[in-house]
Amino acid sequence: MYFGQNRYPCGGIAGVASDPAARGRGYAGALIDRSLEVMREKGQFLSLLWPFDQRFYRNYGWDWTGYYRTYKAPLSLFKPYSESKDVESVKDDLGKLFNPIYEKLAVQYNGPLVRENRMWEGKVSAWDNRNPAAYLYQKDGQPEGYAIIRYTDDRKVIRASELVATSISAYKGLLGLLHRHAMTVEQVEWSAPMDDPLWSIIAHWDIETKLIPAAMGRVVDIQAALSARKPQAGVNGTAIIEVEDKHAPWNAGVWQISLEDGNVEVKRTDSEPGIRLDIQALTQAYWGTPSLKDLRKWERVSVQDEEQFRVLCALLPASNVWLYDDF
């Protein structure tokens, strides 16, 4: 996963199931607990999943990490931006063509997946026997945006399964591309990160915008996860935290976190903690949305030492989260 410029190993759970005749005996829970052990053994100190029900996985230490926007907009609101002249239809080597653009945007957030070729194959493959249309925006030979457009069962609606722009020019160019579909469809749907610029370009009551929780994340190994963070140089101090984690006993207990000139040391301690929280709250703070300050306001974090809280906030600053993948 991208956490800014850093890449962290991540273990995923794609599905958990139990035969109805065997339910209620703790088998699924035992498998989840074992999966945490396996991820830790493999060095995957973070985990990610897309839940069928957030309440189920929250019992095992996962929690929602960030949220994003979904749009449903009438194409009549868009206009033919001049930037659209730099958009072209593309058909070959789409993953190779689009991945550098995707990465340029991904490193601005916490949480996007690092995409391998096989993942791109799924992004550009046919859905329900319908191939997508793919478009590239490039200015003076520099690729700055792309869109993957799909027709839906509703003949009045198209969906941009991916719309990625690394500049406002690219964003307007792709909006203009969507406008050109107005001859055959009426509306377009797509999803975007929370700092998406659409409202600064088009603000209208007829644009339906929803906020959707992103995937659920989990810190699998506290010591490895916190040690991997790279705080700003010059941020020094120590925080002592007590963490509750019923399903990963290697995480539970009191930890001393020391920051010195961009380096992080995490170790067990018998000292009195200045901060108390459970693994779900620590996970959300690790991703950056909700922030530690929000979690404290919501009484998910207990603070006894303000200086230690300052240090922990410096290690785990608020951040926008974005994820364009699910499984």
C-alpha cells in the first residue's frame, strides 16, 4: 500500500464463510485469528478488507479507514472544455500507460494499493461481456490523466470506473470528454477522493454526492507498523501508549515510542502510559482519517499526557485516504 511516498506490505482477507450447520462454534473467528498470525509471519504489518458488514470485522480489530465521494451527475451540467482537445482514445498496453499517472496521484494519499500488471488486467477487462472505452489526457507529451468509461444496464447512465487526473487541466479535459457522451446518455457516475476538485468547477444541486466509508484496515503488528513511519526530521519526543487488542496478543500492552530526528524506535515498557486506545482507534489514526484529534474528541482515545499526545500526532498526522480498489 502507498502511504505517501512509502510502500508498506499489506495482507488482505477476500472472504470468510462457514457452513450453516457449523456456525456458532467459533470456526470463522479462529480462522481470522490465524490469518493475523500468518500475516505477521509474512511481515504484512497492515491488513485491508472490503466488508460484507463492518460490525463483523470490527469485532476482530478492523475499522473503517477514510471515506470517499461518489457522484451521479447530469451530463447537461458539463460543458465542452477546451482542454478536451488533448484527450485521445487508447486501446493497447493500458496498464503500462495508466499506471504512472495512477502512482503520481496515489502517493498523495494513505491507503491506495500498489498495482501489479494482473490488477490492471482486471481494471480494463470486459464486464458483462462489454469492453470499456479508455482515454488518455496528455499535454505536450506528458500524460496527466485517464478515464475508463463503461456503459451500465441502465442505458441512460455511464460509469467512469476510473477517472484520475494529476492536474486541473487534465480534470477539465476529462469532464469535457464526459460531456461528449451526452448525445447517447444522460448521466455519469464515478468515485473520487475527498479533496476532489469537482465542486470548484461545477457546483449544482443536481449533482448527487454521497460520502462512502472506504475499506476497513487493521494494524497487524504494532511494533513493525509504527517503526516503519517516517516522521519529519526535527520532531523529537517520546509517547507511551497502552493498546487493547483481543485478537492479536502480541500487540496488547504498553509501548514506548521514541522519535529522534526522523527515526522511530518502538519497544515494550513497564512505564505508565500517557495515552490509551484500542487497536481500532490506533488503526484509524495510522491511516490518518479519522485523525487522532477527532478520535480523542469522540472519546476513542484517552489522553493523560499532552506532550505524549503531541508526539503521537507527529508520528501519525491527519491524512486524506484514498482507495480505488476492492475485492
